[in-house]
Amino acid sequence: MTLKRKYKTRGLLLSPMLAQAQRATFDSNTPWHKTNTRRNVGLQAVNENPDQWKLIGYMLNTVKQCVIAYFEDRETDEPLHIDCPYGASGDLIYFKERHYVYGLWQQADELTKTGRVKLEFLRLVGEGDQYDVRFDHNLPAAYYQRGKHDLNIAHWYERPSLYMPKAYAQLWAMQKDPRIERLCDITAMDAVHEGVEPVWSNVRDRWGYKNYLDHRPYGFAKDSFLSLYSAINGVEEKNKNPWVWVLDYVPMSHTGRPSDELIAKTRRDLHTPYAIQPEFLGFTDNPQDAQRLGKSLISNIQFDD
């Protein structure tokens, strides 16, 4: 069966510490690297009570061009399907990070929903590269922090990752097939690939991993990752051990969008095709398949020649 795959490009937010890890991936002189990330977007239904649900497997929705995860209620056997908001293998990812732009704030012609004066940011472009977008690794000499600004005064301003347009993106990657697991089921190798920072431990007299909640390093990457997750999302959220999407990807560029040739080559190297192991169930054009297939999903899937 031949699938017509329409590849998409998605932006993923990166905190400053994770953006630093992502950039380090391209430095051959450091063991610090990041090639996967965990997100819980779209999993609210199973994360209200994570222990209630059992993961059955995955399918590729050929209409929505995304992976579908199939769950089953442990008590009632009720099926539940969830579309992955991050697409499928071969999609491009650009990372949205904190950045610094030269420009000025000015008053807009309209008001906010609450009736306050609306402000808009106008980026200014100078000669050469003097006003190119900057990032944490090449900060301007002076800048205004986010939320602190004077109207109509041109200066460097810090801008949050949420508002970074694709045109500014320097960090690019290609996604592999998404999967789902419980947060605390992360393996030691995946914890390393999450970008936890290697640090020297004077107490142990050897290398360990950063503790993002304390000054004492961890001996194991998994403990470091769970402290990182807690620092970003809260210890209480970590203790719930939620279901998360695991997004593995191939880093491609730290200087802007990769070439079309590199994109095509990376896709050829990735495609097996859609071999989500070990629970890959097949292809579907109908997101309601979970309701009719239920437990017989694995045995009843048929493939066209």
C-alpha cells in the first residue's frame, strides 16, 4: 500500500536551559546533547487518572497525517483514541526559544479585550547583520527584559519563545515516530538524550548529572531528568507520573532551516516505513476505529498489497 504523506512543519517551545542543551548537540567537544523531548499536550483525558488506562498501541491516521494512540480502561475495557498533536515521522520541527530583537514598542490603533491600550512591537532592520535576531549564546551588549519597555524608543528587547516566528528559528530537527509512555518509565539512555547536563561531582570525584532543584549533582541521568521535569512543571505534577508523548528526533541544523537536499536525505534514512514498534497496529482513515475494533484491533487489522 502506497501512502501519500504530506509532511508538516511544527514549532516546539524550548525553555532557555533546554535550548542550551539543544545547541550543545552540535558541539563535537561536549557529551551534552538532546535528541528527544516529552510533552503532555492532548493527554488530559488519560492523565486525570493515569493508572486507570492501559496503552494498547498506535495507528497512523492517513487523513490527519498523525499517529493515533489507543488506550483501554483497565476496569471497563472502554477504548479511547487520542490523536498525536505532533504529527508523525518525517515532519520538520523548528524550536522556538527566547530571543532578542532590535526594535520599538508603539501604541496600536485598537484596544485589548479588556479595553486597555494595545501595544505592538515593531522590529527594525539596519545595515548588514548588526540588528540580526540574537539568542542566549550571542546576547546583545544591553537589552530590556521582557515586559519592561518605553514607547517609541528603539532598543534591544528580550522576547519570549512563544512569540518567536519560524523565520527566526535556528534550531531545526526531523521528527521520528511519536510514542507514549509514563513519565517515570524513562530509560537511562533516554534521560541522557533529554539533554540533562553532565556536571562534575566533587563529592563523588566523578562525572554526574545536574540536579535542577538543588546544588548536589545526581549520579544517574534519570534522577536528573525527573528533577528537570519538576523544575519546569512542578514536583506534584511529576509525582502523578503522567502519560507523555515521547518525541524522538534527528537534529539537523543550528544555523537556520536545513537545505532541501538534507531534508530529503534524512527522510529517506528515517522511513521504514512507519514502523512504530512494538505495538504498531496499522493504518486508518477513520478516527472512530477504536470504537468498533476494541480488543480485536491487533488481530483484525488487514493491509492492502
